[in-house]
Amino acid sequence: MKRTPRIERIEPRTAFYTDQNGHGTATEIYPAESLTWSPDPLRNGASQRAKFSEPAYVFELSKIDFWGRYGGSVLTADNALLGDLSPEVWGIENHPIFSRLRLPEAQHLSGHTAIAVTPEAPGNYYYWLIDLVSRMALLKTAAGGAWEAYARFLINGTGAPYEAASLAALGVPLEKILYVNASDRFQIDHATIPSMDDSSKAIAPWKVRALRELRDKFSNGVHDSPRRLYISRRSAAVRRVLNEDKLRPLLRKAGFWMLELEALPWREQVRLFSHADVILAPHGAALANAAFCKPGTLIAEIATRESLKCYHRLASSASLPYRLIEGTPEVKTDRAFRARENEDMTVDEDAIRDLLREL
């Protein structure tokens, strides 16, 4: 073990840091893009103001100290902590690197190391797909499509089957993947790091384009696929639809296929979403696959008012109409505390009938 390295200052923006100090380079791959979110379903359809996605960069840095905790932390050769590449939920000033008396001993990495360690990616399919896979796509673009430019790739994850499947679909040499976590720290001679979304709540349209390009590599052609999908969470631990059995006859009569995605290979999930006309699903990471839908596919999300609005934003960035079907959470006072947005819920059958009449 080694004492925490000396940090002289925080540099909040890596692009500004490289431009002002000449320490490394920042290449803008995609500029900021304007987009308009579809009407807010919780504000009586009020229109949203135009938003801007953040520009996407790839940074080249030399002689960095990298700690693999959470989304990683990057300390430069001149002792600057790069804020936008060292994410922390409580703010960069409260990053644990300031409070740890000791960090893991650093391992030296020579050659060209690509880093795509991403917040929340381990165990959360949404962040894996929308954030980590898209950052890997940035690395591929920066290298002109030649993965051979990199000696290794540092990522974080759990080894879930969809991780290897999605990386292989992108063409990443899996033998070069090195999974890291908070017990790993490296002194890296030459690092290439794609930027992270920092302050914008918009999902950058380039991410959707990158995922659709990935989809098109293996989902082209004519397929006998269902056009209406209901994604069940009956085997999940949270956010189950408690009256789902009553909804099933209505949905089957309307031509919906009832699916539990965890039982399907990743490529089959991509294929199903890519050919669907309607996706109906309770709030959950499976809806990240909406990025693979063709423009115009309806995303109908069953959720409580407490749920995050990430799929409304994803639908807007992907040119997908969005509809919220509000569920009523079942809160049990005898249960240990659980965030309200994770409660199981019931759905008004008339709300489902209204949706089906409009299809």
C-alpha cells in the first residue's frame, strides 16, 4: 500500500486543462447537439425547452495516476485531479481520494492504455449500455476503427453475459479487456480516455446513433418478429406490476408478446427491440434497449411519479414517441425502508385499455 498521492488542485474540465497547459490533447469527436424533449408527462403535457447535449471528447494524457474506484479518478503528472474524469456522487471536492490515508499500490502500465471505467456500469445494464458501451465506441472512432492502437482496455463491470456480448459486437478484442475496481491503481505511461457526460441531463444523440450502428451489424434483413412487446418484471425484486396477470389477456388479445428479457441472449433482445412498433414495460433497465428501436416506435413506460425520467429523455434523443402510464406504488409499512421509486405497483386496467385503443 502507498500513501495517497499529492493533489495540488482540481481541474474541473479536462478539455480546458489540456488547452491551457499543453499537458495532453483533447479531440472533439461530436459537438454539442440541440434537442427538444417530448412533452413532460407529469406536467400536463407542457413542452420542454430545447436542451443541449454535451460535446464528446477523447483525451490523450501521459504519465497519469489512475485509481479504479467507481468511475475512476485521474491524477495528472503535475498533480491535478481532473474533475470531469473523476466522478463522485457527492461532488469532486468530496472525492474519497482526499480522505483515504492509503491507496492501493500502483501497478505500472506501459504502452497505450484505453480507459472506459464508468460510473454505475457494474450490474446496471442501463449505464453499461448508454454510457460505457458508447464510450468504447468513442475510443474506436478516435482510433479510426483500429482497436490494434490500444494495448489494453480498463473497464468496470460484473462479467454479466451482456457485457462480453455487447463488447464483442463492437469488435473489441476481449483478450485485451482488464476489469478493474477500487482495489486497482495504475501508473500509466500513455492513456486515452473518452469524456463522460457531466452536467447535462440530456442523452447525447450520438450515443443512440452509435448503438443503432452496432445494432445494424447483426439485425438487418427480414425477420418474423413480434411488433408489440410487453416486458415483464415478474422475476425481479423491485418494480413488479402486481396485477400483471389481469393485464395479460388484454395484451395478448391486442397482439402483445409477453417477455422476460433476462431469459434471452443479448443479441435476441436487440433484434426484438429493433423490429418492434410498441414497447410496453415497467420502469427498469430493460428499457435501455429502446436505443435500438427504429424511429417512431412507441415507448409506453409503466412507472410511479417518483421514478427517474431517464427513459423519457432517451425516447426524446432517439426520436421515439413516449407515453407514461402511471402506476400506484404499494407501500407496506412493515417492510424495511426502500426507495419509493422501487416499490411494486398496480396499474389501472382502464389506462391500459385506453392505450390499446389508440394503437
